[in-house]
Amino acid sequence: MKREFDFTDGFPPGRPLDVKGGIRARSRRGAFGRSWWARRWIAVLEGFELRGRLSRARAYARRGQVVSISIDKGRVEAVVQGSRPDPYAVTIETKTLPAAEWTRLAATLTREARFAAKLLAGEMPPDVEDAFRLAGLSLFPAQKEDLRTACSCPDWSNPCKHIAAVYYLLGEEFDRDPFLIFRLRGLDRDELIRLLGRAAATTPSSTEGGREVRRKPPAPLSADPSAFWQGGELPEDLLGEVEAPPVAAALLGRLGPFPFWRGRQPFVEALEPVYHAASARGLEVFLGSTQR
């Protein structure tokens, strides 16, 4: 059987076949991952002592050799194009946490409001691993044996460069959505939020001077139907000053990078000129300065 060799095996590597529409890493040079949690994930991979395979894996990730990636609870499946006509199937499996352990972790997280606040805002608290340790758990794989990886390529090393390329792209995806790390350990974002809500509901209610604080209920709506439908006069400055938004594609910026983007140009950067043109056109139409 013909094999695809690395320089580390003493043979020159085969050139991978070009892929149309493959997933390209946002990082064009240097380190992968901007956030501490993405770098922590990649540090697990780079601690496996893969030598030259890591440099080839980074090249695969940047060339767009990874055709597809799907993330489910405890499992990642990917397709990677190598130097042979048929692409390789890659799987990465992590141990998921049982429901009882997630419940124990939620109770630990809600003891300090900052943990829940940051997680609900889509940000990973820098010391969230301490909360996992207090609950007797681990967020990231602690050693190579904590992960089960496989690739259909003939390379005997595990992880091979194809698996490692998927690792790097996962690290960048964790930058976009840190909740994917929780999903790999067995809990979706919505499930985590519900767990945090239930844990917070069991904590004592806020008190003031030893007394429970009672909130004043909102004022009820008028029971007169005519008052409801009639409404009131609109102020002349209801719309305020009409002008183009100071920041183009602000909503897209808040949503973050597109999941596993395949284009050569970043998604938001590609659409910003369209938003600029649409804003200018919309302003002309609103002010009645367009010519038909």
C-alpha cells in the first residue's frame, strides 16, 4: 500500500490536492487562536510532541484542505483532503460529563455571579477552570489519553497531520463560540443556561437589612379600549436626527465571525462595502433626495 509520508519519516511529503470551498484558517501566520481558551485547547495538541507534523498541519489548515467539520456532544467529525484523490475521514472524541456532574458544576458556578454573567454574555471567565477543579472536574483534556482520535489515512502516527489540522481550526472556532467547548464535554449552550438558571433559583433571595426585598409590580395598562387604540400625538422630533450609522455592519460585528468560513476574505470585511452603500442609498430615499 502506498503511503503518504512526512519529512519526519525520512521521505518527502506528497503535495495535497487543491480544494475548492475548503475551510481556511483566519490565521495566516504565527499562532492560532486569540482567546485564552482557544490557546489552551491548542496547547493540548502541541504538547503531544508531533515534531514536523504540526508545521504541515498548520499549512493544511491555512490552505483550506479541511473540507468540512461537524461538532456534536463528545464528537467531532471532519473530512480532510490529502494528496490522494479520496479525502480522509477524521474523528475526535472527548469524554462527556454525566448530568449529575454538570449539575454540581452549575452549583459551583452560581456561587459567584461573575461566572454566570460572563458565560451568559458569551465569554469564558479566565478562571473558569478553577470552578471545574472545585467541582472535581476538568474543562479541557488533561492528557493525550483523554482524547480518542482516528483518521482513515495510512499514517501510523496518531494524531496525524490531518487530525492536527482539524485541531487548529477547532481552536479558531472556539474563539468565535466558547460554548462549543462545553458542547464537546456534553452540554449545549441552551442546556447550560437552563442549568445555571435552576441553580440560581435555589440560592437564597436577596435581602436588605434582614428583610426580603419585594419589588413593586409594574403599573397596569388602561382598561379603556378607546384609550388603547387612540394613542397620543407623536412628537415632532420622534425620529431624532437622521444620519448614516457611524459603524457599518455593526450587527454582523456583534455576531462575530461566520462559523467555519470558507472564503479568502473575512465575511464581515467582505460585506462592509455593501452596508456602506445600502446606508447611503437608504438615507437618500428617506430624505427624498433620490431621482427616479
